[in-house]
Amino acid sequence: MIDFEILARDGFARIGRFSTPHGPVDTPALLPVVHPEPRSQTIPPAELASVFGLPALITSSYILWRSTALRERAEREGIHRLLGVAGPVFTDSGAFQQHAYGRVEVEPSVILGFQGRIGSDIATVLDLFGEPEASLDEARETVRVTLDRARTARSAREGLLAVPVQGGLYPELRWQSAEGASTLGDVLAVGGVVPLLEQYRFADLARVLLGARPALAPERAVHLFGTGHPITFAFAALFGVDLFDSAAYHKFARRGSLLFPEGTVALADVREPFCGCRLCDRLPLTEIAGLPALEREAAVARHNLWMCTSEVRRVRQAIRDGALWELVERRAAAHPALIAGLRATARGSSVFLPVEPDSRTSFREGTPISRERPAVVRFRERLSRWPAVPGLARLHARVPLTPDSLATIPAQAPDQSDIPWVVPSPVGAVPLELSEVYPIGAWVGPEEFDRGGGVGPTAVSLDEREPSPEAAERVTRWTARQTRALLTWEFPSLGSGVAAAQLRGVRSPKTGRLRELTLDARAAFRVGNDGLPRPTWIGGCWLHRTVPAPGHRVVVHSDAVPFVREGRSLFSRFVARASPETAPGSSVLLVDEHDELLAVGRAELAGFEMGRLQRGTAVWVTAHARSSVASPVEPVSEAPTAE
Ligand code: GUN
Ligand code: ZN
């Protein structure tokens, strides 16, 4: 089975890696479509790795198989020698030709066996292409037949196998198909979407992906057949698509169309050499038009491929930055159809909630859809369960709170500490206690700039005078209240917050923000820039005593217990159980089978993913018993990792 590993992530999108007999594939990856017939190749396959940095490619085993000469050569030499490449070769099966020409003339077992004999690194089951117009019965048949063939293929093939996901425009069928494919395939290849991509039906594409997504196994690589235009990469990555395959770079080149992440431009309309890609550096766009036809086509194809590769890199960076939604919203400006796709995505945001990270470093509002991102949906959902938040008792404070506004709040408010004070925020009134919590505290939106605000810290004048005893008392009470609130927000199983009253909040003298929560004068939680309390070892012990199992627990397999106790991070394959509400980035307690606390950490995976991935880290250990012995109030040392 595939050894897929998640190295970094943003929601479903992941930076991943898996191995093949011809080397690793780093995802998200673009697999350029290469014609198996050398005379039909616009760019020689060897150049894809050496010039474009694309070691893996995809080709059609069916086109090869149909030509007796090529078939015999491929069987003799193997696909790698035939194409003249050393990297991973993914082969498709022929379902695309069924879509394009109405039929394929090969038995499923024959084309699978052929892919094996020519040494394909990833072979594809011959699926039944489900057209978007398919009736429910027809679409159901595409799922049934594809899964039948996948079962046969799985028992016949030892190497990596791609199982297509079909089902037309029916979300429940997509779900069924994805579930079946997940038990059989190493690569789950969502198919039947080429017409949607060609017709810019991104709302339909979103519904297809929303239907399939919950059933796609997280430990498998996900491929989307036919995603070749760079406007689609960020959008597809949002759903956790790891592999894009593209014939677009040469298909568009043939008709003289230049691809950009912002859309398509006809070469004939180009009057300015505006592209700065590596190719256009040497051969400006304005000079390409004057070339002889074949050279022109190759030049446009090279430009197009540069745009595709750099956009995939941009997507990867956005995943690492936790800024993929922001990139997708920017890319949606390329075409209203993409905005429609994004709206349809936002309507299905419940699908994203299990993998929505605890926090990100920033939240930039870019479009009206920003306010419907899963981060906001989850915040609102948690807020709806928060004790009474009526619209009364509005404070006129700016959020996040500055020392200035903090100084005025206790004066305005919380003597009667049971009154729910709320402040306005971009998502409506929120309890003052939560105004620094992600995404509210991290929010950067246009309204503030509209009012004349700017970036960077605003000058604040801290009142240097000793506060009156009454004012000091009010601040103390307010701090206690905010401490309780933050703990019960982040650790809902603490319940009413009675236990949380044992902790004392400490504010930064510089910013006035809550920075640390102490227990008997020892640091128990540190409040990060995301406004959320993160336990130290002492805080972890307190949580563990206070919240009964399985709350916030990840149970470590006995083989890994000694390592975790020493501060090594926990690998996914050593997770015995994890509470399902665990979100990536959330704080967790690592315990053994008897609920003895071993360490405290931050989840890299969602609870439902832990134990399923056989490679990679599930939880980064941030504190353990030994880390606190030397100096209980110092920051905990970074725990080392080792396999
Ligand atoms: N290429 C484009 N779409 C498809 C599809 O649905 N199945 C397969 N096997 N290949 C494709
Ligand atoms: Zn260019």
C-alpha cells in the first residue's frame, strides 16, 4: 500500500510525499500528460524533469497498447526507456478515450496487465467514465462497474493502483464511489470531471468534490483527472487534491492560448511582453507570434508549463503559510465561474470542519466569501454553544484590545461579572473575553483601513500612574473572567469553568494582553498570538486531572510509550485512539492505555486521521515530565523528533 506522509497542511490540503519504484512524488504535484508517441510530444519528456523540475508524469497506456509497434516496444523496453525518463510514470487506462470517442476496445484485465508489464509506477483501473448528464441509474452503473473492476485489479496487482471515483453529479454516488475506492486504491482518482473543467462548471465540480471528500481515505493520495489549467490548482488543493494532471499546457498551446493563474490570454492579442517566466525572459511573448507554427506551439507550451509549475509551487507555499483560502479567493477573481465554485464550496463548509486548524497566523479578509470560510463557520458554531450572548451591553472597544481600551473596559464593565459584555467584530458581536481568539484577534479586514487605520502597531500611551485600588481590583476580576473563558473555549470538556477558576491570568505589561495562566505561581498555559491557551507540562497535568478521559486525549500504543515519555513526537502509526474532535493544531494530552499522562502536544493530524496514516507525525510533543523538572516556569524546550 502507498506510504503517503503528510509533512504540512492547511485543512484538507497537504504537502505530502509517497514513494514509487522510480523515486518519491512530492505533493501537490503536477503530472504533465505526455503522449506516448514521440512524434506527438510537444516537449521531450526528459526536459520535464531537467528543465521544469517535474520528475513524475502521466501517459496513456491505452494509446500505447492500440499501436502494435509501440505496444511491442513498450513491452520490450519498459515505459521508462520508451519515454526516456528516470522518474515515476503514472499510466491512465483508457476511460478518457471512452469519453472522447464513445468506446474503448480493450478488456479491463488486459489493459491492467499491460500497465504492469511495461513497468508503470502507478497503474489505473479501467473505469467507466460518468458524464455529467448521466441519469441516476447510469451514474450508479459507472460506480458499480468501476468498483467491480477495481476489486479484480487489486487482487491482480502488487504495485501502486489508482482507482477512479465516478458517480456523475450525484454527491451520494460520489461518496459511495470514494468509499469503495478508498479500500482498494493507493491513489484515489476523481474522474468524470473533464466536461466540468472544460465548461468552467466549478460549482458542479465543488459539489462533486464535497460529495466525495468525507469518504476519501486520508492515508491515500488524491488525484483529480484533467486539472490542467493553473486557475484550478489552488481550488482543487482546497479539497485535498494531491495530484493534478495536465494536457492543458500543450492543448492550449495548439490553439495559441497562453495560460496564467489569472486566466487565459490569446497569443494573437499580446502587444506587451508582460510575462516574466523563465522562457519569456529569453523569448518575449511579443516575439513568439512571429515564429514558425511548430516552434511557436512549443514555445507557448513551455510558457504554459512554467505557469503551471510555478502555480503549483505557489499553492505549496500557501499551504505552508496556512493561507490557501486566501490564495483561492484571489484566484477566483480570474473568472466569475470560480467565484460560483467557491460559493458552492463555502455552502458545504461542514465538510471542512473536522480538518479546520485550531488557528492560523493571520486571517485576511479578501472577498465577501472570506466571512464564510470554515474558520468563521466554526467560530460561530462554537459561539452558538457559548453561554448566553445577547446583543445587550455592547462595549465600544476596538478588537483586538489595546492597552488603551483595556484600561477603559473595567471602568465600563465587569463589576457584575455575570453580565455578558460583547464587542462588535467582523462576524458580529462576540463576548469581550474571546475578542483576541482566532480568527477574531487575527482578523485583518478592509473596514479598519476604511476608518483610516494602517498596518503596524499603533502608538499607545500606557498609563504609568498607579491605578486606584478599585481600578486594580476591577482589572483583576476581569482577568479572572477572561482566564476562565479562554480555558473553556479551547477545552470545552472543562464544562462550566469552575475548575478553571484555579488558574490566574498574567497580562503582558507591554501590551496588556493575557500572556500566561499560572497555577500556584507556576506557568500552566501560555497564551499564543492566536489568543489560545497552550498547556505546559504543569497545565497538562492539571487538564488531565480535571477533564475525564477521553477528553482531549490521544492514546499512545504501548510500543511508543517510552519514546513519548522522553519527549519524542508521536508517529501516526503509534496512535491507538484519539478523540474524534481533535483538530489539527489543537493541544492534546498524550496518555497510555491506563490513562497515565506521558506528554503534552499539538496535533498535526485530525483525530480521525491518526493511526490511519502509516507514516509521519500525528502529534508534536511540546512538553513532558522531564521538560518541567529543571525549571518549571521557563518556556518548555522544543522536543526532539526521531523515527
Ligand atoms: N482522464 C480524464 N478523465 C478521466 C476519467 O474519468 N477516468 C480516467 N481513467 N481517465 C480520465
Ligand atoms: Zn511566460
